[in-house]
Amino acid sequence: MERSRPTTSNRVAGNHPQSRDASSSELRIKSEIDATLIRMAFARLRFSVVMTLVVIGLFVGLLWPYFPESLMWNWLIVLVSVAGARYVMWSTFTRASAEAQTRPMWRHLFLIAAVLAGASWSFGVVTLMPGPGETEAMLLSLTVIAVTVVSMVTLTMHLPAMYEFQIAALGPTVLALYGTGDEIGLLAALIVAAGTAILMVVGRASGISTQSLLETELRLSLAFAETEDARAKVEAASDAKSQFLATMSHEIRTPMNGVLGMTELLLQSELPAQQRQWTEAVHASGQHLLCVINDILDFPKSESGHLELVDIDFSVVDVVEDAVAMFVQPAEQRGLELATQFIPCNAPLRVRGDPFRLRQVIANLISNAVKFTDAGEVIERVIQNESSNRSLHLSIAVTDTGVGISKDAVARIFEHFSQADGSTTRGYGGTGLGLAISQPLLSLMDGTITVESTAGKGSTFTIDLHLPYAEVSVLLTDSSDDKVMHGVRVLVVDDNTTNREILYHQLTSWGMQVDCVASGVEALVGLNNAAQAQQPFELAILDLHMPIMDGMTLAAAIQSDRVLANTPLIMLSSTYLIADPDLRRQANIRRYLNKLLRRTDLRQALRTLLSETHATECTATTPRPQALEGALTGHVLLVEDNDINQALAEAMLQKLGLTWKLATNGEEAVAAIQTAHYDVVLMDCQMPVMDGFEATAIIRCLSDATKAGVPIIALTANAMQGDEKSCLDAGMNHFLAKPYTLPQLQSVLATWLTPTTHGHTPLDPLPARYLDVDDSVINPKALQTLRDLDESGGDALLRRIVTSFLSSADAQMNKLETAVAGGDADALRQVAHGWKSSAANLGAEMFASTLRELEKCGRQNRLADAPALLSQAYTHKVQVTKALHHLFGESV
């Protein structure tokens, strides 16, 4: 026989999981209500017993004169016995466990006790009921009703007990009154029966209301408990996810940092052209991969609001150019022009904030622009808007000629995992996280991002930011440094309109006379016309990749022309596949530059090339430094433990005409003050053995009033708010923050020392090789300052300071790494503090700024921020040491 199959009608609704859950929840609530009601009933039971004993005493005392004494004694014994039994039951219940109190027997016991209590009152009424016509019957009935009303207070928590109590107390009373057979008895019976009905209705309403309120409260409590449980689970999951992401961040970023770091070191070595191109591609791809990793790891943080920013000085120019450089290779592979424009061209754009996060946002925008552009160009424009005295207002726009975005897609473009449409992931790839991460990052910076786009015509994403100015300002240009470029006639040859515009504005901002053409043919015509007019171009900048006649062909044509052959040429290429060296020399190509021009690279290349060409003219036109006016007379105690700071201070004191003695710590300073006279003390604050604060305190307590009152000037690399007050409170007379200049030191010392009338002989100008130093790494003004301090008129002092810096650089970096790895905040603070002033004295201002942030990390115990800053410090250290070796060769 075929087995019958269950049909839909056979299914029980309660078998559904949701139905079972609902039924279980209702049963749980009912059980909780019952348990709570019985606890509340027993909680009131003791009060009920006490009130019963009071009522017994009151009513029995009132009734005693009217009824036989023997009957009253019997009634009293019954009442007290039942009250005592109820008290024992309450006591037993309270000692039971919470689980035991929920057992059904307690409800039954409570009900039985209520019946016995009611019966004990009706027992007295029945036994004491007088004969017909007696008014005492009315008195008894009123007494029982009053007792029942009082008992209602404690019995509404248990409605069955209330009903049974009323029936047991008033039922026999009604029968006894009715049995008297007279009018008074019948009237009393009627009154008691009516009272019973009323009490039951009122009691039931009160009990139901109480149960309803209790049920509502229980439901709210259960809902709250479920919510708290869900929240706890979510928090636990979030914590687990955060821990996982922290682990993954370390595990992924550690090898990535190794790959990128070793690639950077490889790029700093001598490589053949083909290998350099491959290495550049690896580095760019690694940087792009790191951006994707950062987006993925930062996405949960942006959702939970846990994104954090660092706060350091940085150059927007460097951040933007670094971000764009990551996409040179992908842009070249797609045949795109990739360019950057700064408006105005030479704005320093030095601000304070988080360069890593800003670069992440810009890289996301450029990545999207390159990814969604099949032909044309991707241009990034950085515009300095009207700014306040405290902050710089920037607009950073990334414009492409790509597929664009439709109007309906623009509204959701910043949503998580959202792209223009479902096909974009298949057509262009990507996680869809870049813009979703960028928006919360910019919000943390108090910035905004907007988009303007037309489908099929490209897009423009614009970042609007207000960032505070950097604490250490660096001027990008200096009129005296760029004098070699003033008035130089330059021809720019590039087929891309945007590139020509960018080069034109940049070169003219340096005082050059610029003409632009779009092809090799136009370039040859322009060069010949200028030569015939006796106004030849002194330099030509050529694009390597141009249609019809490329840059190399144009260079060969120029070299073959006898009139044009001596024109220096700079070749711009978006690839490192450069020409054969012999062909390069034959074409008179003096410099090769990546077409994604960095301002500093272009400026340095132009200055170096033109300095080589016009060395004599440059030397003749460079102004000589002015002599120092107003030297001083006096004897100074210099208390300083840092070798570089010692050399610098000694040179300044000698320049000012002063004599001095050196002490390397506070203990030596105290001993020197006790044995000799000094007109003023220059006191470093942070030193080994004994710091400047402790030494000052001891000096101020010396018995010799003259020695105790010697002027003490604090020298410290701490220039934070409150540092000056700390020095003055410690008993010092003045405060001079490192790095300080000769005029600043002179101004402070002049308060206590006597000026002289003789000056000093002007020194020779800064040698031409100093112009070749990358001013984004070393500020040439600082080098000139150090040369000005050298009484020999040469480089002896500068060489001494540079040698000291280079000889200790590796050891200092190792100390920083050890402090960060070991979580030693105090060691990190001390090492960064000392090295910071040394770097600043040499003009390594970016390096000094990073060390200042590392010092803050140590002082504020923010070791979590130290690894990123340490990596940045290592990069700066490599750049600075390379620049210094380049300056003096290997002689240092």
C-alpha cells in the first residue's frame, strides 16, 4: 500500500519554528508573572499577619462586653492560631531558594491559608450569632466586612485566594444572619452579600490591573535583556573583528613594508635602464597594492568611527606628487597623459595634518581616474584659495576624460562597495571601497569631497580642505637661488596642451621667458627664427613621445643643424626606457627627466644645468653676505651635551666676539660657576647626569650672591606651549628655542652683555655646488648660516658639523628603532629630542619635523603612532645623508 504523504492541512501551525519560539516566549512570560505574583503575595503576607493581630485585638476588644466570655476566648484562640500558622508559612517561604519559591505548592499553601483565615473570622460570627431581634447581629456583620476590606490589600496578588477568603469569611456569615429569621438579620445578610459582591468586583479589577502592569514590565525587561544580549554579541563580534584586523594589518603590512623598502633602496643604486623600469613598476604596483590593503583594513574602522589621524608637518606638494607617481606606470600602459599642476606654481603648501591619510585619499581618486579612463588624460590640480592667518584653504581636483558617471549614479558613488553600475567591476575591477573610505577620512580632516561628471565625458572629483600652517615653514623658492634662471629663454615642445600649460606657468614663475609649440616641426621653425633674430633659445625642453617626429628625432635634427647644435636639451619621458648613451651624447641631451615632473626635480635640474653653462656669470652676480654688526664683550658658560649643538654655539659665540667655556652637563656647570666668573650661562635643559633645571636650582641656592644671581638663558629644543614658563619658573632668566639663529642669540645676550663697535669681515658667497642641493631635503639658507659663522671664511665649521652628524646617524637611528621596538617611550623622547635640533641646525627641516613628532610620541606615550613616523624618519635620514655626501663628496 502506498504510504500517504502529509498535506498542508495536516501541518500544525505551532510546528513552525517561529510559532514554537512565540509559544515558548509566552509560556516564559506567564511563568515569570506567576512566580512574581506569588513572591509579591508572600512579601505582603507578613504585613497581613501583623495587621490581622492588630485587628483581632481591636475588634475582639470592642465585642468582648456584648458576648459570652467563653465563646470570645474560643474565637480568639482560633484567630491567633491561624495567624501564627500563616506567619510560619511566610518564614518558610523566605528561607527557600529562588528556584524553590517558584514551585506550585506555594500557591496551594497560600490559598489554603487564605481559606483558613476567612473561616476563622466566620467561625466567630456563627458561634456568637445572637437570637432573633438582637442588634448585635448587625455589629458582627459589620466587623467581618471591615476585616475583609483590610485583607483585600494583601490578597489581590492572588485572585483565587482573595475569592476563597471572601467566601470563607462572608458566606457562613450570610447564612447565619439569614437563619435568624428576623428583619434585622435579613437586612444584615443582605448588606453582607452586597458587600461581598462589591469586594469581589473591586478586588478582581485591582488584581487584573496589577497583573497587567507586571506583564508589561516583564515584557519590557525581557526585551531589554534580549537587546543587551544582542548588543553584547555584536560588541564581542566587533572586538573579534578588530583583533583579527589588527593581526592582519601587522601580518600584511610587515612584508609589504619590506618589499617597498628594499625596492626603494634598489632604486637608489645604479641600475641599467631596463632594470630600473622594472623596479619602478614593482614599486608602483606595491604602492598601489598597499593602498588597496589600507582601504580594506580601514573599512571596518570607518564604519565604527575608529579612524584616527596623526598630526605632523608636511608638504602638500610632496604628498600629491608621491600619490601621482604611484600611477605613472598604469597610466603609461593605458596611453594616458598624467600631470600635476599647482596654482600658484611656487606656493610652498606647508601644512600640519596627516599626510598618510591625505595621500591615501588622493591615491584613491587617481586610481579611479586612471582605471575608468581609456584615452586622454588625468590631471590633478592643487589650488591655494584665499586663506586665513591660521589655516591654508586648498582645493585638490582630479579630472579625467574617462567614462564619466550618470546623474542617478552620482548620488550613490560614495556608498560602500558601490560603483557606477554592476558592469564596472567586471570591466574595470576594483573593490568599490576607495571612495567609501575617502569620505570619512576627509570628514575627520574637516574636509569635503564633491563630484561633477557627465556620462561619457569624464569626471572631476574635488577635495576642499582647511589645514593649519606647518610649525616649521620652508620657502620653496628664493630669488637669489633662482637668479641663474631669470630671463633665460626656453622652448617647450609637447603635443599635449595641458602639459604645455603646466610647464609654461611653472617656468615663467621662475622668471624664465617661455615659448611653447606642439610638434617637432614647429620647434625647428621656432629655433631657427629665434637664432636669425639674434635672440636664440638658451634651453629646449622636449617631450620624447610625440606623433610624426618624436623627441629623439627632433634632438638629432637640432644637433645636425650647425646654428642650433649648441642648444642644451632636456628630454621628458614617461618611461625609463631612455636612448643609448652614445646617441644621447650625440643629440646633446643634457638631462633626462620623468614626464611626471616634480617641482623640486625640475627646478634643481634647471639650476644645475644653467649653472654649468653660465658658471662665470653666476659667480659674478651672486651677492656677498653682509658683515655682522654689534658684536659683544663678555665671558659665557656654554652648557651643552650635543656635539653638533656645541660646535654651532661655539661658532656663534666666536662670531659675536665672546669668550666661553664648555660644560657638557649640569654637574660640570655647577662646578664651573663655583670656580670662575661668568657674565651669562647658556643652559641646555635636557642633559645626562644632571639636567638644566636641577643645575639652575643648585646655582640659585649658592651662598655667593653674585654667582647665584648669574643670568641663565635656557636652550631647549622644546618649543611647546608652557615650556618657556617651565624654564622661567625654574629660575632661568630667558628662553631660547632650538634651533636658534645668530641674530636671535645676539639679541638675547645683548640684554646682559656690553656691545662693541667693531664688525666682522664679510665672507665669500655660497659656492655654486650648494645650489645643487635638493632644497626639499636641506635648506641652503641653513648651510649659508653655518658658513657665515666660520671665522676662517671657508667650510671648516660646516664640515665639522656634517661629519659629526653623519658619523652618528646610523647609531641614532638604531637607538630610535630599539626604543620603538622595545616600547621605551622615555628613550624614544630623549633620542628624538637630541637628534631633532641637530637636523634642524643643518637645515634638514622635514627630518627635524618628523623627529619632533617622534619626540611627542615618547612624551605622550603614543607608541602606536611611532612605527609610521619611524619609517618616515628613516626615509628622511637616507635623503639627508645622501644630500650631505653629495655636497662634500666622500671627504666627510
